[in-house]
Amino acid sequence: MKRQKRHFVICVRNHEAEDLEPRKVYRVLPDARAAKDGLIRVIDESGEDYLYPADYFVPLELPREAERALSPALR
């Protein structure tokens, strides 16, 4: 079975979304329906996943070691 790649983004703005911190890395959960509407599903500061405008984030390509290091902290 193919390992599902984890995806991470960095927050670049948080207009009217005070539960997001600019310059912080967030884990993305796949949501094709949301993506069609220009939204992205991330795990925010509350520890829950919510939809936010995709333009609040920039995608990150991380080495496997960095993904492993971030994953426990972002669960």
C-alpha cells in the first residue's frame, strides 16, 4: 500500500480567523469538495479541523524527517 503523503502549509494571513497564527505551519487534511470552493481544511489552534480560504496559506514541501518531526506536534 502506498504511503499517503502528509501535506503542510504555512499561514500567511488570518483576516477574521483569529484561531490561525501567521507564520505557523499547519497540517492539511484532504477535502476535494472544499478545494473546488477555494477552501482548505487544516487543523487549527483548537486542535480541530476547519475550513479556511486557501489563499491564507502557502503549501510547503518538507523533507521526510521534517514531516515526522512535525506530525506528533500537529495531531
